[in-house]
Amino acid sequence: MRLFTLDRSLRYLNGTYRVLSEEESLLRIRSVQSKVGVTRVAQITDLDRIGIPVHSVTRPSAAKGAVSVYSGKGVSDEQSRISAVMEAVERCLGETSRDNLDIKEPHIREEWIVDSYSHLEEFENPVDPNELILPQPLSPESPIEWVRGWDLLADEDVLVPANAVYHPYNPPPSVFRLFRSDTNGFAAGNSIEEAILHGLLEVVERDAYSIAEGTRETGSRIVLDPSDGTPYTLFKKFTDAMVDVYLWNLPSETGIPTILAALDDRALRDPALLVIGAGAHLDPAVAVTRALTEAAQSRLIQIHGAREDTLREEVMRRAGYTTVKRINRHWYNKRAETITLPEIANCAERKPYENIRIVLDRIARIASRAIIVNLTREKIEIPVIRAIVPGLEVSALDSTRIGERVREEMKRRRRGGHLWAKRGG
């Protein structure tokens, strides 16, 4: 049974892709901060010389295996604060009720089932775990935990491995763990429609990034112009501070604009600051804005040093600036083909529902399922979901999970073919 309804009439506020104003969103997050365990919200923008707003949030009660410090970014201080607290909310609601120290209330569909795929297939509609790109194949007879979700493409109820839904995921001893859990596809929003759209776009973004990283084919480099507005203003903040920005329009089978920003701090030549940011959106200007603000956030995570998952800094500083840049030279190619922002098609509409339909149509080119698990809690007035699209690549997040599409494109590249040549697009 589908336990969420999408509002086809809901419209964005004029000039935005938000259904609530920043002021309304701030009121909402302030009312839930303490409920999800947030003890501190700090603006950390001034720790860096770039000046793009970034906030940090501390949640000491995070479940074992999860980080307890999150960050958020935006064009304004308000946006970055909202972004940071929203991440804390989605991380909190993405924990299982058995691990969550803040909220014991189960989400609306938290019905735990322990069974094998082969047995469930006889009377239920389970997702084949092997479609989730596993580090090693799973026997159909292996017992795993399942929860219910909704497949937006097939418009039907499905059972999804709990390992693909929750983070962190700590199964009981008698149950198989499929892979290291992650946060890909978690999303919070001012409405369920916003959350679903954000979650689907993140999964699309990580898919394109994984294939680009695997094939070293980065697409066209975007050249910005003052007429591009906010993206150019953000770009100038970096370049004025002697930080080179390489903006890439990544190849993507979905055709959804997916942008990656790679930074090179020429002044400091610090290998830990050779960071990236990425964003996907039907409006390419929004995708560029997200990539640039996330790149600024990535810098500040390294500078702030408060997160528990920043061992990357130590490894990269041992390797050195020149070595790290050479290893990642595909992101710093000045001779690549260029493209302007207006040349990238804007397919965004003025209603979240319409944008969800467009994204689903694009996802259907490469996948047969697009699953949403509604993680919203009644006491937390912010919708949270997990988007899961079996078959979309995740190797940029987890190098043990390399799917067939990455493998095929790596083989094709060795043969000297063109990206997506087999698929005619």
C-alpha cells in the first residue's frame, strides 16, 4: 500500500525551486533541532577565505558507525543553515529505530521481515539484492532483513533490503550484511515532493560521477560568463581568492545536467584542498550552483577538521600536492572541450511533481525501478525519504561496488570507443 501522496498542484515560490520561503524553513528546523539531537549549529564560513556560506551542525547522539558532525552549504547564510540542519534530520531519521537514541518511533513503513530472496519471491515483490551492485554475489537463499518501499516507475509496493535503506546498518548476527551502508539517496525537504526529487537527483549525480571517475571521461568543461548570474558570482569568489575552478558537465545517460566542480588552490598548494563538489538538477544553473557551493563546503570540512571521516586529509598530505593532482589529472585538464551554461538544456518545470515525472522518465532509460522508502516520523514535521535505484552506479562512494555499466564503459574506453556509443545517445 502506498503511504504517501504526491501533490500535483504544489508550485514553487516565484524565482526559486522551493515550496517554502527561507524564513518558513528556518522556523521548521528550529522546532525540530533538539528532537533529532542537534546540540550546536555554527557558521564556519570565515574559517576559509572564499566567503561562500557554510554551517556546521553537531549531533553527539548519532548512532554507532555514523558521523556526528554535518555541514550545509548555500548561497546565503540562511540557506547554508537550513542545509546543515536538514542533513542532521535526514541522518537521524535514516537510522533504524533500534539504533536511534533520539527517536524510538518507527517510521510509517518500518515492518521488519527476515527472509531469503528466493522464498519471498514466491509470494512478495522483493528487489533482487544482486541488482544493488554488491561487492560479491549473494546466494538467493541467504537470510537478510527487508523493509517496504514504493516503486515509482512500476507504481507498486516492493520489499527492499534494509541494508540499502538505513545508515548505519548493524544487522543481527543471523542476518547477512550486503555492503557497507551509506547515505546515497537520503533526502529531506519542505514537502515529500521536494524530498523525493532531491533524493532521486542525488542518486543520478552519484551514478554519473562514478562512471566519469571510472572511465576518466569528464565531459565538457563549462566556461561561465557574468551574464550567468549566481553561478558566475560564486565562481568569481574562488578565482578572486586564487583558487582555480574546473567545472565539468559530466556525461550522463539520463541527460539530467550533472555538474562537478574541481578546485585547485594555487596559493596554498595543499593536497587536502584538491576537493570537488557535485550537483544534479534539471536546471543546469542550479546544478552548477550546487556543485560550487558543495566544493566550498568540501574545503571547509578539511579546514574545520571536526568530522570523524576526514582521514583523507592525512593520506593526501602524505602523498603531497603534486602526486595527488597527477593522480586526479582528468579533473584538471585545461585543454578539454568547452561549453557555455546556456548551451546546456534547462528542462525544469514550476511544479515539483512535474520535475519528479521528468526525472523518472530519464531514469527509466537505464533502470526499471525507482524506489522510495518514506522515513518520515509523525513527531518530526520534515519529510525524509531514501531513494534507491537498483543498477545505478555507486563506485565513487564505495570502490568495492563496481557495476556492469562502469565495467562496460571502462572496456569500451580501452577499445577507443565513444561514451554511450552502444546506446545511441
